[in-house]
Amino acid sequence: MIDATLFRRKHQLWLRIAFMSFSVTDPWVKNRLYEFSQMEFRHLKWLAGSLYENNSVYDYERDPRFTIEISSFFELIRTTINEIKTLNLLYVSTPLSERMRNDEIYILSTLEAYLEKSSLDEPITAFNRSRHWPDSLLNSDETDALTYFLFEESYKEYELIMVYFYQQIRATTAAQVSHYQDLIDESHFHLRSFGEMMAKMGILALPRTIHQRTYEITDMGKFLRSGIMDEESAKEECRKLSASITDEKLAAFFEFINYQESYHIEIMKKLLGELNG
């Protein structure tokens, strides 16, 4: 089915551009790519809404061959350009398709302009598995704890983005939509933060694919109550990590994340009240 195929390709393109932004070091390019990834995520949301309105089935599966682990920035750019050009063949004559096509014409022009700047063609170290934190010296226990935390939390944030996104499309009140959007935005920030830290350590990796049972939730109240407990666990992991790491900047960052998780719980409680009300 072409719509389901388009959704899957757009999902992969969002992930590719987001993780490419995590992996590059030039700050201007990094920020621009991340802005493009957010644009692609909005496309994905609009596309999901259109599919849902038309009773069309879509899922969060990815091509088994899909990978982000490429050794140079220019190779990443060329791969992304090819993906966008292939996507263009799936667009039809609708206002949404025209919006996505025109956004991607600009994205393509920017990516092609990067290829003209040879100074940008840097080796990508985000996947070299060095497990070295460049900003300070961590001992092996600290490195292990940080590695484990980043892998677990980056997957959790990706999962939450996709679950809340799925439920937002099916929300029945403006308040529900707003609460879901707050949670999605917060998880985007955390995913970006953890992804950039993973890239620094050479351990950047795509989160594993989310199974259909994870986001097709029949009892959202039960899911939120469980989620509140999960957030409490995440807060505890942040506290443990902050206490175990001697680097003051890292410890302060995880305290900051800990406090954000506290307010996530409050948003989830509001959403739970809205659903129950």
C-alpha cells in the first residue's frame, strides 16, 4: 500500500536527519539539520493524521537494511539526498504532498550546498565505539554507568515520542492534544541530548524498532499510571548517575533531567485526569 510505504519512508527520513544532526560537529550544520528533522517529524504527524482520517493502516516498522552508520559526512549527505529523491516519487497531488515536496526541495538545496564545502567532509566518529567521554576523564565504572543509561534512556525517549504521537492523532479533546504535545516536545529534547552525548562517546545507534503492541494501547489510563511509575524509576536512575559521576557538569546535567522528569509526571497526571474526566 503506497500510503503505508510513504509513512515508513518518512519515519526513516526523520530518524536519518535527526541522527545525522547528532553525529556532526559543526554547530551551525548540526542545528540546521535538527531543524530539518523537526520539519520531517511534522510531516510525519500530518501524514499520520491523514491516514487515520481515511482509515488507512500504518505502522512503525523500518526497513531491515535501514542504517545510519556511515563513515563520512558527505556519504551521509548523499544517502539522505537519494532517500529524499526516492520519496518524491511517492507523493501525489494533494496539499499535504505539495507541502512536503516543497519543504524537501529546500532541504535538498541545502544538503547539496554542503557538498560544495570540502571543509565539511569530516570523518564521522559517532559510531566508532570508543566509549570515551571527551569533556572529562571518567573511570571505567562511570563510563559503564553512563553508557548503560544513554542506551536505555534514548530508547525510552524514542518510544515515548512514538507512543504519544500515535495517541495524539487519536485524541478527542484539545486538552489531550496539548498534553501529548508537551510530552512529545520534552522527549524530543531528551532524545537529542542523549543522542549527542552518545555521538561524543562513539556509541550512537538507532533505537530498536517499536512493536505494534507498544503503541496500540487499549487502556491509556493504565498506560499512563504505569508510565508515571516508569518516570519515577527514570528519576531514580538520574539521581544514581548524578551521584556516581564525579564530573560536576555531567552530574548537574542529570540533576536537570531529573527535575524535568518530575514535571513530566505532573503532565501525565493532567492527561490522566483529562482522560478520566
